[in-house]
Amino acid sequence: MPAATFRIAPSILSADFARLGDEVGAVEAAGADLLHFDVMDNHFVPNLSIGPLVCAALRPRTKMPIDVHLMVKPVDRIIPEFAKAGAGIISFHPEASDHVDRTIALIREAGCKAGLVFNPATPLSHLDHTLDKLDLVLLMSVNPGFGGQQFIPSVLPKITEVRRRIQASGREVWLEVDGGVKIDNIAAIAKAGADTFVAGSAIFNAPDYADVIGKMKAAVAGTR
Ligand code: DX5
Ligand code: ZN
């Protein structure tokens, strides 16, 4: 099998919001592959962040695909707004949708890649009738709402199980992990089966973004 492709997705939740455009340019120059865009509504999760206006404002500032992680309920109405704002991937939590299949279809009809997000305690049974329509599975390794939390290690076997299901599907589906990803645990997360890594505080709280992203890429290289 060819070596896996790994992607680093800085979460701008931990960026300096007063200088957001420059921060996006800085992580792109530092080697980032995707821009992770955390949308929180103070209802589905206990925090309030950024919406389609900010996504549209950042779109012309980068060539990276914008990886929108919706932590909002209800979710359907906002999907076309994010597609218009230039999102490349839109992911949502099954708990935020009354009709998961319809929400996936909405994302794809809007011309975006579709992702389903699993909280640490959300069962993988939600993949049973959805994986064949998904471009991305996003496994939370913290409970969503805040940056800077500790990685929950019980997610590691869950990553391996999702990788097994993706392989069995024969489709190309990205497996992204979000929460508490650092230089010192990213290799274990890659070995478990992830190929796409969200990192907020590990990158934006460091003085040298290229140093962190470079070390992350070096740590995962050759793990699978
Ligand atoms: C949590 C968000 C994450 C978060 C990651 O609800 O979905 O993307 O910002 O931040 P770190 O890497 O600091 O755990
Ligand atoms: Zn996220």
C-alpha cells in the first residue's frame, strides 16, 4: 500500500482574532494543509465563535481548503451560507440534525465535501448508513466547546475502528482527529489510523508556527 498522506489543520479558534487574516497567512506559510474553522453557537456547545461572514472574509486570504466544523443546532439552515462563504468541507454532529442523511445531502448539493463528527461518547453506529456518502469522519478527542483541552486517550481505539470501516468501504474518506493534538501525541494518533490532524493551541500558542507544524509532520511521517 502507498504511504498515507497526512494533513495538518490549524484551528483558528486559538488564533489572535484581532489579526485573523494575518494568522491564516502565517499558518499557510508555515506548511498547514487545511484551515479548521470552528463554529459554536452557545446552544449546542457552551461557547460562541465565528460564522459565515468571517469565513467569507478569510476566503480570499488563503488557498487552503476551509474545513468548517459546525457545532450548531439546528444545522441545516446555515449550510448554504457556509457554502456561499467558500467552505470546502462542512462537518456536523449527528446530535445536531433530525435527519442526518438529509443534512449530508444538503452539504453535497451545495458543492462541499461532507463530514460527520463524533463526540468522545457518540457511538460509531451513526456511520452504518452514512459512510458511503461521507468525505470525512471527524473524531473529537475532547468534548467540543473550547480549545486547549487534554486529549482523551480512549479515542485511540475508536480511531482504529473508523480506519477499519473506511478501508472496508474501499472509498477515500479522510479521518480527522480534533482536540488536544500536540507534537508529542500526534504519532500515536497517526498510528491509530488518523490522517488529518486539527491543532489549535499547539500551533497558535507557540512562537514559531513552522517549527510546530514541521515537527508534527516529521512525527507522523512513516507511521503508516
Ligand atoms: C473544540 C474545537 C477544536 C479546538 C482544538 O471544540 O472543535 O477544533 O479548537 O483546539 P486544541 O488543539 O487546542 O485542543
Ligand atoms: Zn473543531
